[in-house]
Amino acid sequence: MKTVKTVILAGLIAVGLACGYSKPTTTTPPAVGTMPSVSALAPSSMAAGSPSFVLTVNGTNFNSNAAVNWNGTAQTTSHVSANQLTATIPAASIATAGTVSVTVTNPGTPGGMYGGGTSPETSNSMTFTIN
């Protein structure tokens, strides 16, 4: 009887180990990314109904893959330097008078198997006026 109990106990241990229990992986939260800052827009205003134009955004800490956001929507952006970006703003975006918020986002970088990377960061907002 004692042998049967030992065999059953050994079997239960073997099945428990075979189920593949492992310690849960730990992930590292993303580190803070590089915070861009916008200091000037050129031009800073346009007449309503004007054709498309190139907006120049000056500031600091622009990553090479940074995006200019026009009222929160990323525009096709060209990286001139860490201090300057350009974006073509379509005519439809300046069809009516009003103001638009312009920001820059440095996208985050992915982490590895255990997390990490950096989080995306968005700059201060500058106001563009459509007259």
C-alpha cells in the first residue's frame, strides 16, 4: 500500500512539472522619450481659402521621425534638423477661418522581449490662425 501511495505521489509531481509552470515574465515600462518643444511657426497665419502651403516648425529636440500634428492629426513631415521640421498643409485644412493647434510628436521606440523602449512625447501647442 505504501508503494502505491509513493507511485501516485510521484505521478502527480511528474504531471505537475510537465504542465509547464514557469515564473511569469516581468516587463519594464517604457522610459520617458525625448520631449520636443515648439518655439515658432512660419508662417503663423494664412488667409482662409488659400492653396496648400509648407509649414515650417522651429523648436528643439525633434527626432528624425517626428511628426507635425495639425489639430491633433499627424501630417506628412520632413525632418530638416533637430530644430526644424516642415509639413505640407493641404488647402482643405485652411478653407475656413479659425485657429488650429500645432504640435510635434516624437514617436516612442518599441521595447524588447521584456518591455522597455521609450514612450511617445508631444510638444507644447502653438496656435496657427486662419484669417
